[in-house]
Amino acid sequence: MAGLAYFLLIAAVRLSGKRPLSKMNTFDLAVTVALGSTLATILLNRQVALGEGALALGSLVALQFVTAWASVRFRHVRRLVKAEPTLLLCDGRMLHDALRRQRVTEDEVRQAVRTQGTGGLELVHAVVLETDGTFSVIPRSQRGSGSALANADRAQARADVADRP
């Protein structure tokens, strides 16, 4: 039973595509945990038949596929399923409200800047907390048009408006 359930899980992950194997956002993590929980139930609960377990795994993969498909095509679904990137530092200045909202310390932002090999915040155009929890650091020398920051800037602007009395 364990061997068959294992191969069912491998097949389910392969069918679900590359997304569950990438850096995970909240949606991907939930699907991965659900797949693992389902596999554990198949293996440990004698009352669950292999066919029922396969159906459960298949249902999770189908739901993941439909949700991912809809989030690519519909902005409101994407907003429900995925977080938006958050601008934490702009033109060398920490954005304290954004840091507080995202529960990120100034020291974490400084560490991200140092990790990129930059010694001063004044040399950094932006630090963005990405949807997968990683930090992106954009040096002033690499700013370009700033188009890569478009969705982080919009998210920050909405948050700033929401914070105003």
C-alpha cells in the first residue's frame, strides 16, 4: 500500500506542474501540506481505500490546477490567492509602515542589502518583500525605468491610503 500511495503522490505532483516545486507562496504551501496530509491518511488509516486516496489526491491536484488557471486569467482571483509584493525601502529610506505591516525589522532589510554586496542604504533604490518571502534589492545603478516595481508601488500606494485617517 505504501509503495502504491507513494507512486500516486509522485504522479499527482508531476501532474500539478512545476508550481508546487518552486519557491512557495501561501497557496502553494497549502496545496503541498494538503497533499502530504492526504498521503499520510492513505498510509496510516486502514479505513481509507487506495482508490479513495487516489481520488482525494486527484481532487487536490485538480483544485490546484483550476485555482492556478483562474489566478492567471482573473485579477480578483489572483488577489484572493496570492499576496502582493511590498516595497520596504525606497530611495534609501525605510518605509516604516510597510515594515510594521509585514512584520519585518530594519535589520532584516539591512541584511538583504548586505547580502547583495551593497554597503550603504543610500546606494539602494528599492527593497521589495516578494510574495514568496524573499527580498529583492535593486541598487540605484540598476533602477532603469522602475517598471519592475509597478505592482509593489501599487500595493504600497493602496496601503498608504488605507493607513490615512
